[in-house]
Amino acid sequence: MHPVSIIVISVLLIALTGCVSKDQFYRGMYEGLKTRETNVHPQIDQHPVPQAVMPYEEYEAERQKLQDNK
């Protein structure tokens, strides 16, 4: 890829993230990484043991609790 294209794409991404609140940005990152993980490492068993993935709200609450304890 050309260096100019990389710079243009980077500027656009930075500008677009500026239009989103911090919470929405982190929520999108969390959900995107969670989806990527399930795509990269799919379950071999078609009926896996029900193991709920932590929703973002629980993750954020636990993260805040841990930060408050520091």
C-alpha cells in the first residue's frame, strides 16, 4: 500500500473515532475483539457447554470495581 493511502486511512479513522463517545468506542472494541476471538478459535463441539461470555456492562462494572480498589 502506498504511504499516502495509509496516511489518508489513518486520518479518516482518527476523525471517525472522534465522533464516537469514549464508552461507545470501548464497547465497539470489546465486541469486535470478542467476535474476532470466536471466529479465529471456533468451538470444535457444535453444542459447547453453555459458558456465557461476559457482556460489556458486566465487564465495565468489574473493571471499575477493580480500579476503585487500587
